Amino acid sequence: MTSADLERPLREFFQNSRIALALARADGDNELALVNTRFTSLTGYAEEDVVGRNCRLLQESAKGIRADNAVAKDSIHEFLRPDGPATVRTPIVNFRKDGAPFVNLLFMSKLKSASGKVSYIFASQFDVSRTHAEMLNAYDQQLSRTLKGLQPLLEGHDVMVNGTLSTIANSTAVIAQAKLTLAELETNAPY
Ligand SMILES: Cc1cc2nc3c(=O)[nH]c(=O)nc-3n(C[C@H](O)[C@H](O)[C@H](O)COP(=O)(O)O)c2cc1C
């Protein structure tokens, strides 16, 4: 079984999705293997800009400016540890290819084999700084459906989705904080 056998059906599934999705191989530097059109329209990066690269490129603006993402990065690092949690969900400041900042509500989940080996990392991105509570709730429902829809595609490839989506209970507060972060970014720095 090659990784292409798994990535082919996933590509179609990704393209049919209404939310931004990305898939990285768990080995090496977690280079991206697949992104969908929602990801490219959200970030402004074309597939060929990002496939084969680590998604941390979104954390730097075209002018080389980085936001302080210390808390978010700590949670991501904890998630990436072999004994870390199955999923992570955190807001993180990212920049579109054109330099425009946004607060990305990043969700990641480990795809594991029955023996417990992590083979892929699945992720979804959502601009939580330009939204409202109903849109975030609708996104959460889509993401939940996506995770359920992913499982049948992975069966037969000895890969399972690990963990479930913890929905945002206080979506209004998360959105308000993201809008505040974005306003600060927009007033303080030319990107
Ligand atoms: C599949 C996948 C998707 C990711 N998507 C994003 C993203 O959209 N934005 C982001 O800032 N980081 C994203 N990350 C996290 C970074 O790629 C990286 O893991 C993180 O910055 C921690 O590693 P570092 O400290 O070596 O950069 C993603 C990671 C993976 C594996």
C-alpha cells in the first residue's frame, strides 16, 4: 500500500468539502501532502506554493513579520509529541499570501494505524476573526461531518481518525478575542 493509494480518494473528498482542509505526512517536517480549494482561497496560496512545505509558512507575512503565537505554538507542540493528545484546537495568527493577517482557528487530528503509529495529520482552518457565531457553529457542524465522512475512506488503509471534535462552547468570546487581535495587528504593523 503506497501513500498515493490513500491520498487519491482523499483528494476527491477534500475538493468536495466546503471547509478548508489540509493533510500532512506525520514523518519528516510534516510537509503538506494535500490541501483543498477552500484552503487556497482562505490563505491565498496555490496548492503548488504549499504542497511539500510545512504549514508554518502561514505564520510569517510577506515582509517577514511574525505575530506572537507562543500559546498556540505550545499547544501545537504538545499535540505533535508522540504521546501528546489526539487532537488540538487553537486560534493562531496567520497571514495570507498577500500579507493580510487573520486569526486562524486551527484544528488538527492524528490519523493512526491500529498499531498506534501516526501516519498522517489532518487539519482544518477557519478565519475566526472575520465571522460571527452562527457561521462558526455552521463550520463546526461541517467539520464534525467531515471527520465522520473521513473514516470510511481510511478503512482498508489501516488508518483511523483519532479523537473527536471538541466544539467551541463559548464561540462569541472566541470570535470577540480574535477580532480584537486582528484590530491590534492591523493598527500596529504594516504587513
Ligand atoms: C496538517 C497540518 C496543518 C497545519 N496548518 C497550520 C495552519 O493552518 N496554520 C498554522 O499556523 N500552523 C499550521 N500547522 C502547524 C505548523 O505546521 C507547525 O506544526 C507548527 O508551527 C509547530 O511547529 P514549529 O514550531 O516547528 O513551527 C499545521 C500543521 C499540520 C501538520
